[in-house]
Amino acid sequence: MHDGIHVEKAGIPAAVICTDRFEVTAKGMAETWGAPDFPVIYTHHPVGALDRDGVKERAGQLADPVVAVLTGVEVSELMPRA
């Protein structure tokens, strides 16, 4: 959260991915750093136990939300993948 908020404040688009277990912490950090509406992409916890294929699958699930945050476009407005 800290890095994403400060990178954005420096004018560089950033997407923060956080596991759902840390949602309360992420929201608290955003408040602390003066960015209460900072967008966060949440994924299921844990990710550390995923194998290589699991990480690839999870990354695929998160790709559209990351693009949406970086571009300011709603996920529903992105073109469907083939």
C-alpha cells in the first residue's frame, strides 16, 4: 500500500494487489497515507503456497483488474480475451 500510494502521488500509475486477509490493514494504510479511496485489487489468501501453475492462473485472473486500475477503465469495459 505504502509504495503504491507514493508511486501514484509521484505521477506514476500503480496497481496494488493484496490478499483478502489484509483488507482491513490495506484500508487503514490508505487512510494513514491520505488516500482513503486508493483502489486495491484483492485476491484470495494465501498466495505463498501456490505452485508455478497456481501463480500463473491467479495472475491471469488479476490481469484485467490491474489493467483497469492502471488505465482508469472499468473492468467490464475491457475487451474480452480470446
